[in-house]
Amino acid sequence: MRKLYFLLPGTDRHFACGGLWAELKIYDLARQINPAAIVTYRQREAEHLWLEELLGNPASLGEAIFILSWGFDVPKLVRKISRAAPQARLVYHAHSAGYGFRLPPGVPIIAVSRNTLGYWGQWAPASLLYYLPNEISLEFRNLGLERDIDVLVQTRKSSEYLIRQLVPALQKQFQVFVVDRYIEDLPHLFNRAKIYLYDSAEYWAQQGLSEGFGLPPLEAMACGCWVFSSLNGALADYLDPGFNCHKIAGYALEYDLIRIARVLADYQPVELSTEFMAPYRRDRLIERLGQILKELNHFFDQPCSGNIAELHPLRLNGLRARSYLGKLKKKVLPKL
């Protein structure tokens, strides 16, 4: 099994986001079954390898696999590593979709959601694709605490409707807790709340990207919260409105208030089955990751050269032109 190098810009709070925490969790899983190390490339950190130094000895990189994940940096890193060490093996661990770049078919893609898997299935049909969801650690579970918060909201990624209309209206009737800073013990906070609101569609539309996984709603559900959420991107992987959640921004502010009040009036914690959560828990993920790594090592062992046509823009234009000409001939020829 080749050594894994997980490339990150840095690992401290300067780069704090759901994608960083998710990547660090997958790194922790990977090193349980395979030699692995973190490599930083924007911020030098004493406890981790530095990319520039690693690339200084390219002869030693042929038996390693670089895991790239920071979407905006991926094209630049692919070029940089490929120039310094042409024999290096690269894998893209894809979180959000929509960055607009293309990858060579020799770079396999591991998607964290079905939504992202479908995106790359459309735009990289000649690439190897795998599915590995993010981990929801066991600390996210119902602890049976007193739930003294009616409605919990995090301002980050929230829509204007949520913050400027729905929350002020809810504050007139209920105990609403708005989080606008980093929370160390998020499982404990989720265990104090009855309802968690999440509305990220507006945020991701502005970014031109997709919701890559949507950790907070699933973490909240695992802790017993009822979730009112948008259904954009990967949130549709596991949210099922009317069954395990409710769709937020449902037609009218007044109707959202009615539905939230109804849940609070007869509140019972959400109970997710063990099987529902199993794909996101450590044991199942280690098993799945082990199989993916076997597949990747087998692929990188092969001497094959890629010979399946890629779906790049120029070829797409050619395919469209041929399709148009084919339809035109069918219309014109019968008349001749």
C-alpha cells in the first residue's frame, strides 16, 4: 500500500471550516489502515510536512499517493506536483462541486456525497470515481440532556430570510439561540436544542458552488434535534422532508412559524436508526476506505495509458455539431 499524503493549506483556525474538519477525520481514518501524513502548502507547520521540501526529492514520490481536497487550489496543485514529480500519483477528494476545473482521467476522484459523485460522473466519465461520505463521530448522539433551547441557529452560511425574517419572528415566541462564533463543544449544544435551522442554498448560490456534504444538519439530527433545512446539493443525500426533517422557507414566513410551533408543541427527539447512521460512522467508513485504497493501488500498479476520449468543451461542441447535422440530414434527405 502506497503512503498517503493529505495536502492541506494549513490545519489551524485560520483555515477552519467543515471541509477541514472532515478532511482531518478522513486522514485519521486512513492512518488506521495505511501509512499517511499531512502535508501543508500555504502555512508551514512544525508538526507536519511542507510541500516544497517534499517535492525537493521527487525520486522518492513515485510510491506515494497525494490526496488533494481544497477545491480552489486543486488545479494549481495538480500542475505543481506533476511538474516536480511526473511519476507522482494524484487523487482528488471532492467535497463541494462546481469549481469549474477539469482533471486528467489519470486522477481518480473520491466524492463525499452522492451529489458530488453525480457531478463528476457527468463531467469526468473517463475517470475512476468512488463514494466515501464524511464521518459523523460517536460524540454526536442523543445524551438525554434537558433541552432548554427551543430553536438553534448558526449565522454562518445562513440566508437573509433566515436571519432577518424568520429568527426575529421566532424570538417573539420562543427561546432562540443564535451562534455567531466557533463552538468547541457542538454535540453538547445540539443536545440542548429541540430544533436546528439550516438554510444554505442562498450562500452556495452566491459562491457558485454546491453544498458538499452538510455536516451540521446530520450532526444535529444524530443528537436528537428536529432539523428545518434547505435541500440544496448534498443535503438531499440524507434529508427526507416530512419524515426525518422539514423543508425550511416553506412558501411563507407564517407557514414556517406554524410548522415550527407544531413541532415544539409536541416535541420528541428525533430517533435515527443505527442502520441510518452506520454509513457515516467510523467502523463502516474504515471498511469502505480500505476497499477504495485497494482499488487505487491496483489502478496505479497498471501500466495502461489513458485512451478513452474525455468530455472536454471542444469535444462537446463537436458532438453537438454532429448531432445537429444528423438531425438536419434526416429532415432534408427525404425531400430530395
